[in-house]
Amino acid sequence: MNEVINVGPMSNREFLETYARDGRVGLSGDVTLVDQAIRAAERHVDEGHRWGHWSHAFLFQDRRLKP
């Protein structure tokens, strides 16, 4: 099942505890300079030359073990 979950302001811990599950793919985009640069560069691979929505992708796996 493909499900898009838009989340509002929450801490990283709250987000991970609520939504992270093995095998889920996460996409994120923000307003920092780095995020904007990545999203702007994506216009070169879009036929309409539109900025991308996402600057980072990640795959959820199991919890990290504490050292």
C-alpha cells in the first residue's frame, strides 16, 4: 500500500516513533539553503522545469542499538 503522510511540526523522535516502520520510504524537503539547492537542481530532470518537492529520501529499517 502506498500512503502519503503529511506531518506538521513535530520532533524527530515523535515522527520516528509515530511513522517509522521497517521498509517504509521517507521523503523530506525543507526550506534550508541546501534543501532549496537540491530541489532547484531537480528542475533539470523535469519536463516542465519545475522544482522538486523533495530533497532527501531515506529507507526505514529496524531501531539502532544504543552503544
